[in-house]
Amino acid sequence: MAIEKPTNGNGTTLIGAGTTLKGDLSSNSDLRIDGTVIGNIHSSAKVVIGANGVVEGDISGNQADIIGKVTGNIKTKELLQLRGDSVVTGNLYAEKLQVEPSATFNGQCHMGGSATSSSSKVSSLSKIDEVEEVVLQ
């Protein structure tokens, strides 16, 4: 059951608490999940998983704000936020990542413009750590 709530010409699709959706979900507008989705979610806008929201599948979107539980990979073109008591089990691919201290994340994280090639980032991060160690000594 999806309810569309127009806001200034932009629609936000809401999967309400107590609703379970089985199957893939695709949208050109913002999505807010407060129920359960068993399937993949794709949006060309923002995806919000509310505090009671549960997703078992992959999420892709322009931005994502996770407060509930996700079991699957999350890919965003811009900002990915893991907030509150969120629990994510899967790999993250994002241009920018913000993780609050109370959030739980288990998986790999790939950041930047080329999120699929993380080996160059790992080596550059190691060099930064070495420089910090030298400066601190």
C-alpha cells in the first residue's frame, strides 16, 4: 500500500507502519519507508528508512537517510546518512557518508566518485595515517 502525498509539486511516497511490501520498488520521487519492504528499492531522489522501517534488499538513490534496519547494499550518488539506532548489514557505496555514534554498520564502505574502485583510496588512506604518525611523534 503506497500513499502519495504531494508537496509543492514534488510527491513523496510513503510505505506506512504496519504495511509489508514484497517486490521491487522504483520511484522518481522521494520515498519514506516506515513499514517493511522485502525487495530492492530504486529512487532517483531521496530514500528515507524511518525508525520502524525495515528493508530486506538493496537500496539505490540520489541520497539516503537510514534510521531503521537495512539488510542489503546501499548505493547513493550523494549523501548517505546512518542515523539514530540504525542497523545496516551490507556494503555502502556513497559520495559522502555520515554515521552517528549510535548507528551500527557491518559491511564494506566505498566512498568518492569512483566508489567501485576502493583499492586506490585504501592505499592513500594508509599514507595519510603514516604522515599523521610522523607528525605526532
